[in-house]
Amino acid sequence: MEKIVSLCKRRGFVYPSSEIYGGFAGFWNYGHYGIILKENIKHLWKQRFVFDREDMFAIDTSIISNPRVLEASGHVSNFGNEIFKTQVGTGDEVVISHLRPETAQGIFVDFKNVVDTHHPKLPFGVGQIGKAFRNEISPRDFIFRSREFEQMEVEYFTKEEEWEKHFENWREIMNSFSKEIGIKKVHELEVSQDNRAHYSKRTIDFQFDYPFGRGELWGLAYRTDFDLKNHNLDYFDEERNIRFVPHVVEPSLGVDRTVLAVLVSAYTEDELGGEPRTYLKLAKNIAPVRAAVFPLLKNKPELVSKAREVYVNLKKEVSNIEFDDNGNIGKRYRRQDEIGTPYCITIDFDTLKDDTITVRDRDSGEQERISISELVSKIKV
Ligand code: GAP
């Protein structure tokens, strides 16, 4: 774990928050490559859980809400100490509210707006990505348990008699998502009644083997009609001409824990050319840099200008291309390996003669000479 934390800092994935003042327990900052990795994961989640589907809608609700929201949801009575109290307004107008401990409540509270706007037939769902805050008593294990974190949540509304079918369906989607982003192995744990949240009648924890032991990665819960009922919300079924409270299946994924599981899965130490090396074997679809373009020597203007030309043209076709001419080539490979860049492209003197370049594969370290015109198809997934 220490090695991963140190790589994250060295290469600009994650820094401790307020570090020059000694840090602040439970808070972390994301650097350039951490942001891109996180954005790539969130982008894929949005596609798979929301935008690729006909039955899903997106929403982005406020972090602070009317205090009645978290009172009705049972959070104030069940987790009063764990939620961040905040003062809204000044003077006589002060209202005490809380920073949200889950994005879910924003979805429930806007249920009527979504129904009035889109007139969806059941089953349908609403997805949201956003920050959540919990005053955890013991934040620990890097970004695993923090006080400010991000969630990707779906609330899926269904008739009561169909909840199990949808529970199974989301379970499969979560498993295939874990594979798509390169998480090594996920273990499903049926959570006993004593350990379930107050709103859940069934929960499966998706667990992951972190370096500090097995722990929760994501959760899938059957929230029944608990939340909509508490917010006095219901649904009118036009076909059957009846009004009732839909039941809810909730796949809930923590962004930061996903980033951690992805990093742990990708972290690899091996030997290349007789030298020990460390690299991130990240899935190509989420690697922060898809390919880095180098001039073989940085003090040869003709190589640098050709490398800039290749870089600019490639960047138009593929996102996240980086130009790198720092240090010698060995140093650049080490840096790109630690960022998890799948391909390094070198422009040398032969390039000037015949428009060919070398492409180095991150995992094998092998180099292949191809023509510049073949580059885009080579590095696009
Ligand atoms: N809406 C349901 C819900 O919030 P949860 O199991 O309490 O359920 C869902 O949280 C996910 O949010 C967890 O599986 C985890 O990925 C993430 N999460 C929860 N608390 C966290 C914390 N303190 N730090 C980082 N991630 C956290």
C-alpha cells in the first residue's frame, strides 16, 4: 500500500490534502493524472449505467438540501453524528442542514420532477455522480475511507413483484463493469440483516482484496419503498389506473474506492532488460495517457519538430496524447510506465527518412517499427 500511495504522489495521481500544514485526516486531493483516470472511469460508468440505456435518466442535485430531506430519509436519526452539520444563511435566517452522506436522496427527492418531465413507464432509473460527506470516526487506508468522497449511484424504480429480477440484472452489470475497468477480482458478500443499512431488505457487498485486506468496494441494495414512502412520493400507473409506491434497487459505487481498486489491480513490479521496474498495467480505455510521443534526442531540432508534428496530428484523432522530452529516453519510459501509458512512440533519424516510428508496448517492453499512417489504428482501442 505504501508503494501505491508513494507512486500516486510522485506521479501526480493523489496528494494528501493540506499537506504543507501537516495534512488533514480523511481528505485527499487529486492531481492531473488522478483526475484523468477518475474522469475516464466516471465516463464509462455514465455510458454503461445511464446513457447507453433507454430506461435511465441523469440528474445532478445539490449537496446541501432542505433539512427535512435527511430527516425524512432517517439519516439524521440513524447517523446524526456522522453527518457534516452546516449553517446555511446568516443572522435570523440561519438554517441548520447537513452535507449529503449519499447522492441517493437527491434522486428520491426529484422523483416527481423526473416523472413529470419524461413520463417514464416502470421500470426506470435515475443516475447521479457527485460528492458525499461522512464524518467517519476513523478515516483510513488512503482513499478507501475518507470524509469527502464521490459516489456513482443509480436508483432503479420497479414494481414490488419485479425487484429480484432487476437486482440480478444490476448485479451482472456491476460485475461486467468491474471487468471492463480492469479490476482484478470482485468477491460478492451477502450482507446479513444485522449489518444492513436501515433502509435495506437485501444487500450484496462487492468486495475487493486491497493490500490491507478484503474490504467493501461497492454495494447493491434493495431499498424497498422506504425512501419514496418517507418523502410521500408515489407513481401513477396509467395503464392499470392505479397509484402506488415503486420499490427501489440501488447499485452504489464509490468513485475513490474504484480508483483504488483499479490502481491496486494495475500495480506491477517486474524486470525488463535486467532492470527492476514498476508499472501500472491499466486497461487502455481508462489509462490517463493513451500514448506518449518522444523525440529520440531533445537537442536535435529536426527530431523535436517532427515529434511535435506527429504529436499534434495524433492528438486530433485520439484523446490524452502526451508530448515528453524530459530527461533521457530510459527516464521517459520509466515515467510513462508508472503512469500506465500503454504506448510510447519515438521519433528518430529514420523517421525523417521514411516516416516510420517505433511503438513500445508498455507490458512487454517490445518495440515495433510501423509507418506513421498506421499509428492511429494501432493505438485506438
Ligand atoms: N446510497 C447507498 C450508500 O451510500 P454505502 O454502502 O454507505 O451505501 C456506497 O456507500 C459506496 O460509497 C460504498 O460501497 C463505497 O464505495 C463508497 N463509500 C462509502 N463510504 C465511503 C468513505 N468513507 N470513503 C470512500 N468511499 C466510501
